[in-house]
Amino acid sequence: MQTSSTNLEEQEAIRKAVRDSYGQASQGAGCCGPATSCCGGAAASPSGKLALSLGYDETELLSLPEGANMGLSCGNPTAIAALQPGEVVLDLGSGGGFDVFIAGRKVGNTGRVIGVDMTPEMLAKARRNTAKYQERTGLDNVEFRLGEIEHLPVADNSIDVVLSNCVINLSPDKPQVWSEITRVLKPGGRVAVSDMVLLQPLPETVNSMVEALVGCIAGASLRSDLEKMMAEAGLDNIHLEAKHVYTDAMSGIDEFDPMRKTIMAELPNDAQLHDYITSMNIQASKPRIDH
């Protein structure tokens, strides 16, 4: 019982650290590491440069409400999701609404996009951004709900596509997240996630660094563990594709570099960050029901 209690306390401590950090980020106070700027959505901003390096289109970035792109991405799940008009999409850890607003344009007025975030400040920011999104697109097809990704406020078998961008690795209970993803997906529904994944274990000194945790580094799963969690949750057609662009781009953007340097100081001298951890495109589907 003591072990279980301690585990629960540790999980809540992690959630609090993430919630506090992203609450500050919603006010432009930094999020992905020391001295990181998370303000602005223009392509010329640090967050815009990172998004372009991850494959977002400049036209998409310029069409977003100001501040929706906060530099929190490590991939481009909307690009691998192959979204279709009329689909119902769920974004886990939706932040200021970045991927929600991009997905909303793709599913159109017959589709719907739901963003879930556990940080009230982020939720408020996303809801403020919604008015500008509606004004620019003429669409009323997005909504934001307060909740934890381990306990999604979404009905069973109601979602066509689950998106997430550099969020699942922050969860202290990842198997539960993948079980929830399977629960809410319709039979035949699919997963399109970008997340940080370990290729080999990080030194313990890195795992204990809060700035690495909230910067989407520590807390990442080993690739083999991730595949096992997804399969045990009931997903199939699992496909993981490594994308080193995120960890490599961190060294080329001044505002993202301090966290990279802090972590590199704990690694062997000849190591590269992407030898240990990389962004991955993660795809899977929920089995269809045979009749």
C-alpha cells in the first residue's frame, strides 16, 4: 500500500510540475525549457521557425490566431493524419489550440475537433483564440474541454482520429493514456501522434531534471515499451517513424538551445542528443468490428 500511495503522490507531483509550467507558458513566460519564448504564431518567430522545420506550411501558420503556436510541437500530427471532411478529431493536450485550428480547417463544417487540456490557463487561451478562428474561417467546428489525458472527457467509440503533439510523454501514467485513446476511438479509428521517444535510456541525472521533463525530454518511453503499451491497449497497425528534426533543430534556434545544452552536459562527450531521444511519428488504428 505504501508503494501505491507513493506512486500516486509522484504522479500528482509530475502533473503539478507540468500544469504549473504550461500555465506560465500560456502567459508567454516560457515552457519548453529555460529562456524559451513561446509567444507569437508568425513564421518568423522562434516558435514559427520550429514549426516550419517540423513541416507545417507557412500559410497554415499565418492563418492561425495570434499566440496559438506556442513552440510546444515536436512534430506535425495533422500532416500524417490524412484528415477528411466530416471527421471527428480529438487533440490530446491541445494547449492554445494550434493543431485544433489546423485540423478544423481540414475537416470542414461537417466535421468537429475537440481539444482536451488539463491547464485552465491554456484552456482559457484556446477559447479566446476560437473567436478569431471563427472570424477568419467562418467555421464553428472546434471546442475545448478541461480534462486529463488519462481520463478523457469524451464518449466511448466517438472519435475518428486522435491527435497529440509532444504531450503523451509528459503523462505519469502512459498505459492509461493509450487505453483511453482506444476507448474513445471508433472501430477503425486511427491515431496520428508526434511524441518524443527514447532510443536508449537517458542518464538518471537527466530524468530528474524538471526542465527536461516539461521540455518533452525526460519521461519519454523507450520505443519497445511504447509499442508494447499500444498493443496491450488494443491498437494494431502500429507504425513508428523516427524524425530527428526536432532534436536537431533545438541547436539552431537560440531560444530552444539552453535546454539542449543543459542535457548535453550530462551525456558522454561524443554523444548526440538524437542518439538517445528523437521525435517520432506514431500511427496506429483501432480494430474494426467483424460482423
